[in-house]
Amino acid sequence: MVTSPSGSASAPVQVERVQLGVRMEKSLVKVLKGLAEFEGTTLGQLLENIVLHSFEPVVGQEGEMAASPHSKKALAAIVDLKRIYGMDFDVHASRSFAD
């Protein structure tokens, strides 16, 4: 069951998942895998959740901010995972990535 923003349950949404091959920065992938484990979900489900939330703007901040799917506990875990896996960059660094 899917829960609507009002908290009521709605019918399941049928989806078709596909395998995709992508390349991502190594420490970022480790942090994502650790976060998926922390959340008790798969890496694919975590990425779907992050992407879907990124499509939802913060009202009044459209184009500047997006909703975050992460709880305060998860955000604290992200800080720890970034430290553990040596991810010492933020969202703005992606513009400077070089292979």
C-alpha cells in the first residue's frame, strides 16, 4: 500500500523496474550502500526515493531547493558514513569531478 500525503492508504502503484549501468564516484556509492542498509532498503529503492524527492520542490524555493527524504537520524548517519568512507565533498563538488 502507498500512503498519500494526507496519510490515507491508496492502491499499490505497479511499476516496471529496469537494470541500468551507471558510473558514480566510489566513496559516494559506499555511502549510499551504507545508507540503504541503515534504512533497511535496497540501493535501488533508496535511489528511487532520492530522485522522486528531488522532483518535489520546496514551495517558494522552486529551482533552488527540493524536499529531502532523509530523517534527522538518517542525516546523522550520512555524516558518519561520509567520514568513514572518505567522502569529503558536497553537492557543489560534482561540477568539478574529473576521472
